[in-house]
Amino acid sequence: MIIFKGLLKTNKTTKRQKLHLSKRIFSILFIFVVSLSLPSFSASSATVDPGYWFDVQSLPAGDLGLTDISGLGYMPDAGAFFTLDAGTNQFAVFTMRGELQSADSLSSAVANPLNLAYNPLGMNVYTLDESQGLLEVGTKSDGGTLQFSQQSTSLQGTVSGVANPQGLAFNPDNGNLYVLDADTNSIVQFTLFTGTRLSPESQTMVESVDSVSVSSLDQLNVEGLAYNSEDSSYYVYSPDTNTVYALSESGSMDSSYDLTALNIDNFSGMTFAPSSDSTDDSSKMNLFVADSGTATQDAQVIEVDIAAKVLPQEVLDAALPNVLVQTIDSYLWSPPNTDATGLEYLIADDRLLVADADIEEEGPTSFYDYVNVWESSKTGTVLATCDTTTAYEEASPAPSPGVSNEPAGVAADPVSGLRFFADDNQQLIFIYDLGADGDYCTSDDSTTSFDTTAFGSGDPEGIAYGEGKLFISDGINAQIYVTDLSGTLLNDWDTSNLFDGSGLSDPEGIGYHWVRGTLFSVSRGQQVIAETTIDGTLLNTYDF
């Protein structure tokens, strides 16, 4: 019997509310056990080549200590994003790893956060004021971290003639400025003289002004503009269809990406930036979308891979079948497990070990009752509970050490009894020693840990144990890291290379088969299970 788990990393507040409303079912499949969300690949219904995409990750505003995300830009020289927190009128600089680098007040209000953009050649942030004057917001470096100054200078008249600007972007190669005019459904191009850049002292540096008609979108409301230097295309968003449209430099529609599945509440900007997958080529660009949320939904930034691949039909056709044996509704447990993120079969005890990485986020409630780890029989009877959280460690009755609020993945050594927890927030692997009594979650338990960033893993979601090794699946990097118990890297391989390069994206679930000596991996993006050797050679594919 093999056990797998999967986790959809989305906006956490939204996810929690959806789970409570829908009573998400934790499905346990014997022969295979899989708890997976629907894949986020999508294709637009537009009359152009459909664009397939995959949501790599999302970053809630609350994780940055912000109340809002309005407008979005990327600064390649700093390797960081910026946004406006409209609630505080502050510019915030952050990374997609959730690191807030700075938050500085802006001297002038931003009329429309959609009109925020960064010019890499001038190393300055620009926006438009209410009279369509271009505002240059100077930047300064403080200890190596890019911050915003309190001064802004208007370049009046630079974008004159644009009736309704609803998006701003720069060409990073030459500094040319692009403005989306939503009234005329056109993109206005301001071409600069070679070797110059926009500045208050050089307002005549615009060599020419051209308008590119986007007639294919005449029946739609459009907002937001991003320029992708990788394919030299414009990207605009329509709230009417929840779709991003890719346009050539001449304005013809090349592709479209229906983002309905992302449940964007309040689109507030987008930009292109390098992929968060540290194993990708540095030139690979992903689309980052800002959603300012609502009064009840947290604002967020979502990374979207618009070059995602789908599995060839022949792979799906050749996948071996499996049989659903049983479903266990873990949300009916007492206390409930509403988001089963980690799952392991304890061979020696003939029971299941199940973790919920998010249940404590709203504090002690009817859902979180100082329990985030369960042991149950294979038929779903709860036999024991524990709590690994640190936030409520003093109040928790669990005698075991509190070390992790985010036990995204769990595994166990059937011989020594060691428990392993993967924490994708702290980027740590925790090892629980059961102590002299040999029982989990007792006062003589002790823990050690190692840092996964030491070998390049910033998103350790799943974990398996076998042959004296740990197998750590990194969702964003689409990588399997093999380590010893001290955290020394022994090997690693890319799940994107499976299926002749179509690959498994976001492999958040992994299990080790003790009889076959193989690994089984699952992903949100492909509805198959991949069986591989421990070195990553594909052996079998299973449908589910």
C-alpha cells in the first residue's frame, strides 16, 4: 500500500473559507492514497491559440504585513517586487518568498495603481497623476535594499493624448514607455531617442508617439498592461472574461489565458518577472498578477506560468488504472482536519499519520482545538492526536515540542519510529525522536532540524523516507532532493524532465514503496501518479 498527499497552495484566507464552506473531503485511496485539488491548467475560449497555464504559487498580503496590494511592478536590479498599500499610501518592496524589504510613505497619492511601472534603464518607478502627468518617484539604495524616496517629480505632457490610461509598462531593453488607453482599446507607444531616458530635465527625449489598435478586444473592458521582453508581446487583462490576452507589437492577438479558476476578486495589476523556480533558466519569465481582494478576501500576488506544458495524450492513454477503495472524511473528525496536507502510513503500527498545515491560522476555533496532527486507523477512526504548532504552544495540552505551524509533509522510519515533518514556511525539516518510551507526542520527545535552503530548496512540501534517505519534494522548484538524516544533499532531480520534458509541475506529494524500492510522486497540474526509481527514472504512470 502506498500513501500520497497533495496540497493546493493558494491564498490562505480564501482557502480556509472555501474549505469550511465546502467541507473539503480528504480522500484516501488504498493501493494509492491521493488528496489533490483540481489542476489549474486552463485554456481560453477565444478564437486564438489557447494558452495553457499553471499557478505556481500565491503570496497573501497578510504574510507581508500589508493590508492591500494595489498595482505591481518588478525591479530586476533588486530582484524584488513593489506594490502600493492603498490603506496606508505606502510603497512596499518584497520578494515572492514573503520577505518585506521596505515600506515607505509616498508624498503624493497614486491616482490609479494600475498605472505603476518600473523602468530598469532609469532605475525609477513611474505613475500617472490625475491630470495624466507622468510622476517619477526617485529610488535610493539603503544598505543594498532598494527603497522609495519621498520626492516625486511630474513630467507633465509626456502622455498627453491618452484618454483613459489603465496600464503602464516599460520595455526593459530600450526604456520605451507603453500606456494602455482603455477608451480607444489601444496601446500608445512612446519611443525614446537612443541612449536617453525619461527625466524631468529631458522631457523632449520622446522621439515618436505611435498608437497600436487592439481591435480584437473592442467589445471588452480592458485594464492592466505588462510587457514581456521574452516574446516581445503586450499582455492586457479583461475583467469581463477574467482573461489575459497576449498581443503582438502590431496589436494582433497571439494567445489568451482564461484565469477564471484563480477566482480573482479585484484585479489590480500585473508584471513579468523571472520564474521563482531556481532551477529554471534565468531568462524564463512568468506572469505575476495582483489581486487587491475584498473586505472578506485577502489581497494576494499570484505567479502564473504561461509556458506550462500539458501531458501528451499518449501518456494519459497509457496510464495504468487504479481502484478507489475507500474515502475518509477527515473534516468530520473531532477535532476536524479540514486541510490534510501531509499523509504517511505507519507500517509498524498499521495506522495513518495525517497533518494539517493551515488549521491554526485563524487561532483557536471550532476547527483548531490545539491539534494539527492525527493518527487514525485505515478505516478513519482517530486513535491519537498531537500539536506541532509554536503560536499556541503554551496553551496547547500536547506534551511534544512545538516547532512548526506548517507541517506540510510527513514521513516516518518504521524501524526507529522517527517522524519527519517538512515545513515550507521555515524551509526546515524537523526530525522527531520518540524517546525512551517509543511513543509519539509524549514528554520525552526531542527534535532536531536542518535547513533546506542550504541545498537550494525553498518550498519543501512533501517528504518520504526509505533506504536510510529522505526524499524531499519542492513544489516551486519541481525538484526532488535526496538527503541523509543530517541534511547532507546526496542527489537531486527535476520532475519537469519526466514524460520527455512535459514533466510534473509542483510535485507536492511523494511516497516511498517499501517493497518495490521506488518513489511515487503526484502534482496538482497533472492527473497522473509517476512511479520512478529513487534517482528519477520513470518506471510507470498511473491514472486517477
